[in-house]
Amino acid sequence: MKIELRKITVRELADGFDDDGEAGVVGFSGRLDIRPPYQREFVYKDKQRDAVINTVSRNFPLNVMYWALREDGNFEVIDGQQRTISICQYIQGDYSVSIGSFSQQRAFHNLQEDEQKALLDYELMIYVCSGSDSEKLEWFRTINIAGEELTQQELRNAVYHGSWVSDAKKYFSRSNCPAYGIGKDHLSGAVNRQDFLETAIKWMSQDGNIEHYMSVHQKDADAQALWEYFQSVIGWIGKVLPKYRKEMKGVDWGFLFHVHGGA
């Protein structure tokens, strides 16, 4: 893999930033794919996001980020998605942060002109990497384990990324996704860390071999079968136990669904 160090300003990074949900997240004049298929969802908490902006506003060094160069001359983020989105959302005016000696929350448009310029002129250190898809994927896995550790399901999504994973995320991995809407009282974990998706696949695989199930279905056009199965399990719970109790959260409902004739 070939690696080149480049300096990219915040102004350049945030130019053309657009978060279009399922259609993807782009920046750098539309040339940077901020959320490639193998990437995790945005998981930063407000404190982490605010720390990024304070680091940049004080001209402190921010951890180096990694991009991959594609064959068409555009780029994709290997490492740095959370920091990139935090920066671009702030420049876009999506949230406010206490900056410098000010205790009040200040959005980008509240900054003085010189403060805005200093933030936009801040230089980010980017390692641009050229290599095969397998090399990029392995580097993504290694780098992210060294940082905020990936969950096992996030790693599986990276390894088996494709049409099936992309469609499954619509049902199981977004904030207020359909699976959360009907299953939040019965499943534990966070949707954006892939806990609901992991549980659904575990239930449907019956033998608990999530990797095998994802390997078999990696090239499927959609994950409709998994979503329909999940709805069947949750619906069955409501029929056999219509009165909800807090002890029902986190139970292995998939196992019970198969054992007691739900399947």
C-alpha cells in the first residue's frame, strides 16, 4: 500500500458537505465519501464532538486521519469519519459549542470573522493511501481497533459489506429505525453500535453462527427476509405475553420463538 501525507484545510474538507442519509455522506467538494459501506455509523457523543471543535479552534493538533484514493481519483475515509462529520456539521451550523473563554454555546455563525477564518484555515493531517479493497479493509480494521474499539458486529459489517448489509442497516442500525420502534422494549443495546442487527441475525441463524449467515447472504439484493422474520418474533412475543414486564428486555426471544413453535 502506498501512503502520502497531505494537508487539507477545514474549509476544503467542509466544502460541499452533504449528509443524505441512505444515499451517503460526502465532503471535500463532493470528492470524499465520508461513509463508505464498511464504515460504522456516527457514534460520537456530544462531549467527544465538542472536543474536536475545541481542539481545532485552539489550533491544537488533531489526530491524523486516513483516506483511501479510489481508481476514479476521488477519496473515501478509512479512519476519521467521526471527526470529519463533527467538523463539517459545526461549520454547517448544526450545533453549538462553548469555545475559548466563552461559557455560552456558540454556533459557527456566532463566531467573530477572525475566529471563523482561523477555524476554516486549520490544517488537518491526512494520510492518503492507495491499495486494494482488501488492504483498505484490513487497515480500517487495524486502525479502528487501536482507537475506539469496533464492536464485533461492526467488524462483521466491514468484512461482509455489500448490498445486504446496506439494506439491513435501514431496518436495524439507524436512530429511530423500524427495529428500534418495535423492539426497544425487548432488546438490549444500541442500534448505532449494531446490537439490534447482531441480535436479529443471531435469532434467524438459529445456530448463532452470525458470520456464516452474513457470508451466505452478502450479495443478496436486500435484507427483507431478516426484517420480516424480526417482525414475526416481536409479534409473537406480544401474542403469548401481552402484558409487558421489564424483565422481558434482553431475553433470547429468537430461541424461544423456535422452541415453542413460533417458527
